[in-house]
Amino acid sequence: MHSNSKTEIGIIGISNEVIARLAGNAATECYGVVGMAARSMRDGLVGLLRKESLSKGVRLQTGEKGDLIIDLHIIVEYGTNIAAIAQTLMSNVKYSVEETVGLKVREVNVIIEGVRV
């Protein structure tokens, strides 16, 4: 569990998997993003993840103050402006996670794993 909130009638827990899937969904909705990428450490190949495996392209870390650091591994479409895609992606993911889960996101790092023609 990453996030626990205590209420007067119990505790609400949100797992890292849920947060990662939420971030992955927000990322793939951005223009120019083909999909999330998973790197195979054994052979160094990058693969495009299916919709049900989006969380494998997301890495979560907890900052010093309990805030989130999100790393997104993505594949972009050929011929698009990578800097513009990354900026849009950062703001969309940050907004989506903060509004849905209620956690503070300190930074969103975008790692471009490939370009798809």
C-alpha cells in the first residue's frame, strides 16, 4: 500500500498498482504517445505494452515528504515534437493522479524508449 487515509469509520488504502495504472492511462491519452514501454533487462529490447499491462511502464517512488515521483517509459509517434509531448504528458499525469488519488506529485519523469513509424 502506498496511500492510507484514516476516516472515522475505517482506513482507505490505495495500492501502487492502482496509482501506476492511473498514470499509465493518463499517459496513453496524450497526443503523440503510441503506448507505454517495458524494457526487457535480459536482452535490452523495448516492447509496447498492451492496455492491461500499462502499469509495467510506470515506476513509482516516494519522496522525502511522502510525495510521489513518477517515471514513465513511453514510445512516441514518429514526426511529433517530443518536447511538447513530454510537457503535456507531465502535466496530464500530475493532474490526473493528484485529483483522483489526492496525493501530491513532486515530479513526473518521461523516458522515451522508442519512436514508432
